[in-house]
Amino acid sequence: MESSLDITLQIILTVIAGIGAQVLAEFLKLPGIVFLLLFGILLGPSALGLLYPDRLGVGLDVIVSLLVAVILFEGGFNLELRDLGRVSGSLRNLVTIGTLITLIGAGITAHYLSEFPWAIAFLYGSLVVVTGPTVINPLLRQVKVDRRVSALLEGEGVLIDPVGAILAVVVLNILLNGNADPLSVASGLMLRLGTGSSLGIVGGWLLGFILKQSRFLSDDLKALLVLAGLWGLFGLAQSIQSEAGLMATVAAGIVLRASSVPEERLLKRFKGQLTILAVSVLFILLAADLSIAGVIALGWGGVITVLSLMFIVRPLNVWCCTWKSGLNWRQKMFVSWIAPRGIVSASIASLFALSLTQNGINGGDSIKALVFLTIILTVFVQALTAQWAANLLQITSSEVTGAVIVGCNPLSLLIARLFDERDEPVTLIDTAPEARQQAEREQRRIFISSALDAEVLEEAGLGQVGTFLAMTNNGAVNLVIACQAAEEFRPPRVLAVFPRDPQISTGTGVTSEPKIQQAFAPHTMLRTWNEYISDGAVKLGETVLRETDTEVQQAYLRSLIMGGTLLPLLLERQGCLQIVPAEEVLQTDDRLIYLLHDPKPKLLKLLSGSSQPRLMLETLPEVESISVTASSIATEIPPQQEALATVSVLPSNTLPPDAPLVEAALERAKPE
């Protein structure tokens, strides 16, 4: 009973520590693996001595195997074949030629710098050829980079894991049996890959077929059916050929995703949550099992070995594999920098250390310590500097330009024109045939089709643009379209015009992952503003927020927006033009482009009988008067009284119906 309770408490402590580490990482906006490693090491026998993974016995091997299968299946299920097609050549090279370069390079450095015997050195090399989705995917969710770069890194992380794991098993068998015949090595590798791939393809297709036909099953049961199916495939492949199960789970995930099952969003959410739990538990357990004394015993030779892997072997690998890929040098530099090792390296190293010890071969603990040192250094150095590196190399997705807009109406055509004036490509999508005539008059590229069709979005270029905007007259449809576009293509900025909803606005509903931002204003009346534009009852204005009166300007603009007088359209910040999100907080030096409702142009047009003039950007006194007045009196009164004096000299007709918002902002500026 005591033994059972002890194991139960160990598992409970592991789960609490793992989820706690993930929560802390989410709060601090840092990669979760950083805190998972820290928490695991602190709780283990080398530090606080609260967690002893060895007490789980063979149960640890079972937990590691099943959870790694879940992680690799989820990685394969999340792969976008559409994106991989753009980097297929480089990806193929990284998984094949790149694996060989890393194996040889890491083996040589481990032999000469860490003084490992050749056999042990190459076993280390086989363990560190993998990168892994457990580290890469969360990292790329935080560091938004160019889509080609992220697709290449994600694809490498998923596909190289089973290849590296099988390669490591082959090298271990050579070490234990002494048979280093190249033909035997190649045949063993191909046999495992072929067996796993075949079973995974068949199993993935079968799962997709069952999900499509079994309409009597509830959504929750379907998710559990997939879990049982992937573990069944893993067990079957492992029974036929050792380590073939990893390839089977990856292949099954890829095929199931390609099957386009109706429950895809549900499966993504379920598998995503299960993977977070799996990663949390595995890293805590494996890090706790690490001997700090063993890592320290490696000395500077171990550190230099890992640094050589990071700064010599990895760049050589990437530049050889992407020689004629079309990637520029900045993209290649970033791919060279981002190669943190993950859970597959850690789990296989732990199992191999035990296997070597049981066979009476020295070096098992040393190789495990060096693998974990590699994980620690690559994760801490590369993961923590990824955002800095992306900014320095200027490959962040925030710099991607252009837009795909769903809905062809006067407002969308105006926004398209404003983007076009900045030489940013814009494509429109609409289902109404008459929309083609409107777009052709403006010389706009348009697709008359449904935006729910992924092929249409692909042809429209959504994979290469920075903004997706859904602005049809149906807010509910806009939200559905935006969610699908975000999940399928993950553009940097996804916005939609949809009704205000408490569940959506708090980020706990369907827009929490991926995030869908509400466009323009919380209560945008799209039909009304389209009528204003058609009737010529609007002016197109621009204003720049100045440091001296930013707070007053913001309050004044908010009151105009809430009063239905002003609609913010575009925001230019640090040279980047983007659609204004409804909850955006403006900053000093921001340039805001907006529409101002003014019925006078309509009246003048009716009286004169002239045609509607083209909207041109203006600095409108109706909006600028508050900031101009504030600037003019800034030198005459103390700063703390500036905002109060501003309102006192404003013309009464410039204050909107919701002037209390302005007054509230001014109240905070009054001297005590």
C-alpha cells in the first residue's frame, strides 16, 4: 500500500509541477520547456529530492513510450502539407542529408572534445540529430516568423524525430552486437521506416473513414477513438519492428489531417491539450532523473562539444541542405540558429543509458549527461534569443505585407485602395457575381467563390500575406471564415467584423486559439458605413497622435467612435500598415486613417448634381481641433492643467454626444 501511495504521489507531483511550469511560462511569455527543465532538476534527487522517477520502474518506460507517441501524432496532425510543399526540397535534404551531416559532425566533436570512444561518440551523434515539435512548435507560436521558415522548422521537427529515433536504435544495435556492416545499417533503417510508414498510412486512412461514417458517435467519443487508434497503431508497429511505432504515429497524423474529417477542430483542441500534458509530464520526469554531478563531470569539453554542434555543425547542415532553396541568407541564418533538442533525445538517451549499463558497457551515464547538456544549452540559448534573432534578421511575420479581404463592398474597396497605394497586394473574395463588376471598376483582383474553400484561400495568396479580414454583412459568417483561415493558414493578423459577444471578447471562446481580433470598432455597423460611402456622406481623414496630448486625443477619438461619427480603418506604426483592431490602444506617433461621417457632402452633391468625388486623405479640423488647441496652449500653462484648458477652449460643436469619455480623461489630468 505504501509503495502504491508513493508512486501515486510521485505522479501527482509531476503533473502539478509540469502544469505549474507551463502556466508560469505562459504568464512570462517564455518557452515552457525552460521552466519544465528547471522544475524537474530542482525536484529531482540532485536538488530538493522530492521526485524520484526511478521508483516508477518499468512504468517510466511505458509512460515515455505512450506519451511520445501522442506528441509525434499531434505533430504530424498539425503539419500543413500545403506549406511543406513550398519547402519540400529543403525539408527532404534536412531529414536525409542533414541527418548524416549532424551524425558525423556531432560524433567527431564528441570524440575529440569530450574524449568519448568512437562508438559512444557516434551514438551521441545519433541522439542529437533530432530537434522535435515539443520545443519548436511552442517556440514558433510565440515568435512569429516568415511562413516558409516556420514551415521548414516545423516539418523538420516532426519528420526527423522518428528518423533520428530509428537511427539511434540502429547505432545502439551496432554498438551492442558489433555488426557495423553498412548494408545492415541501411536495411535496418529502411525496414523500420517502411514498416512504420505503411502501417501509419493505412491506420490514418482507416481512422478518417471511421470518423466520417460513424455519425452516431459523440464528439468526445470520437476524440477518444482517435487516441485509442493511435496507441493501437503504435503498439502494432512496435510489435512488428522495434521503433517503427514512432514513424507509424507521425504518418497516421499526417494522413488523418489530409482526410479532412469534420471533427478536425475538435481533434486539434483535444490533442493539443493532451500533448501539453504529455510534454509537461515527460520533461519533469526525465529532467528529475538527471544527475547534475554527471553533467558537471563533463567539464568544459562537454560545453565546447555542444557549442560546436550549435555554431559549426548546425549551420553547415542548414547551408548544405538549403543551397538552392530560394531562402535568403537571413532565413538560413535563423534556421541555423533554431535547433533546440527535445523530448525524443531526452527519452531515448535515458533508455539507452540503462541499456548500456545492463550490457556492461561504460559510458551510459556520460552520454545521457551530454545529451541533457545539449538540451539545456540549446533550449536556454536558442529559445530565449529566438525573438531577438528574428527581429535582428528582419524575418518576423509582422513585416509581411498585403491582405486578403472577404466581402466586396464600398468599405472593403476603399481599404484595398489604401493598401494598394502602399504597394501592398490585395485580393478580394465574394460569393455575389455582381461583386466582380465592382472590383473590376476599381481594378481589383477578386475571386467569386466561398472563402470557406481552402483552395480558394490558397490561390488568393493567403499563405504569403500579412492580413486576413472578413467583412461580409453577416457577422457570424465572418467569425467562422476567420477561424478557419487562422487555423489553416495562420496569417500574422486575422480580423473580422462580428457582433460583440462576452465569450468571444474575453478570449475564452472560439477565438482564444488562434486569436481572431474584432476589426475597426466594437459595434461596427457595416451596412451603415457602406451606405455613407455610397451616398458620399463621409470624409477620409488621418491624424497623428502627439506626445503632448495623446491621452486627450484617444479619449476624444473613442467618444467619436462610440457615437457612430468616426470609424477607424488603418493604423500605421513604425512603417507597418495594418487594420485597426477594435481593442487597439493607440500610441504616440501612431498615424490613424479613419472615416468621418459628414452628411454635408451628400447635400452638396444633391444640390449641384455633380458625381461623387474620390475620397482623398485629409487632415480634418473636426478631429484635429482638440489636438491643435492642446498644442497651442502647451507653452502657456503647466502640463498638469493642459488637458483641462484644452476642453475649455474647444468649440462646442466639436464635442460628440459621448463627451463624458473625454471629460473622464481630463478629470485624471486635473492638479490635486
